[in-house]
Amino acid sequence: AEYLLNQVVRADWTATDALSEIASVSGTVPSGSVIDTTLGTKTFTVTATDKAGNTGTASVTYYVRYSFGGILQPINADNSSIFKLGSTVPVKFQLRDAGGNFVANAAAKLYLTKIDNAVEGSELEAVSTSAATTGNLFRYADNQYIFNLGTKSLTAGTWRLNIVLDDGTSRYVDISLRK
């Protein structure tokens, strides 16, 4: 299962034994209590022992993720963006928790892969004139994550941008660069 960061999720579990009654049972939290929805991979476990002394354990893994708001302008989420080679392209997105609150402390990295030398279309996108970001970490400002992608060292063609988040997910978008 996947849940959003800070989502209120109540544990819902029971234990039964058809032959011998249950002597004791415990879970990570009691049934009806709120489970842990802080960021990351979690395991929920229930252990039961019957009156004959047999013990059974069941565990389930669940994941707590951010609510990803999508790639923001000037990049089109439909992979149709074309920028001038050598320009600075702002890569932007927002993250929220289950309550709609902005998440300001995520770690996000950008990776690039060239996927094609061709560029389809002819309309160039407007770009930022600010300096390129160094390294591959996004910075957080004004409720969004921003990476100013410098394209001077790249070549013309289509590039896949891979945004890797510390919640274990990756988000992709393609942009094209034209001379």
C-alpha cells in the first residue's frame, strides 16, 4: 500500500483461530490507532498466539510518499517543450503532504539522459536568464523546488529529465534542445 505523508490511517486488523482460541495478540499499534505515516518504507506486523501455544505473525510493507504536484512551467508536462541550446531551463515542481501543506525539506536530485538526436516541432520555449544550479540537488524557494538546468554543455536533441525524490519515487519529463 502507499499513503501520503502525514495521512491519517487507522490500523484495521484482527486475529482468529478456528481450532483454539486466541490467547494473546499484538500489532505494531492497536487496531483503530493511527499508523506511522512519516516518510519512507514501513512495516506493520501483527503477532498472535493461540491457547495451544502456536504463534503466527503477519507483516505487510507500506510506503509513505509525497503528493507530487507535477512539473511546472516553463516545462510542459506532455514532453512537448523545446528550448534553445545554451539557455538555462528552470525545472520546477511542488510537493505537498496529505493535508495539502507544502513540503519544504525534501531531497530531490536531477539526472539527465539523452534519448534522441531529433527534435520534433519548431516552437521554442521562453527560459530563465538566471545562472545554472551547481551539482544535481534542487533548491527550495517560494513553495517549489527549482533546478536551473544549464544546457551549454549539452547537445541538440531530446533529453529525459529524471527527478529522484527521497520518498523512493522518480518523476520523468522530456525536453528538446534546438540550436
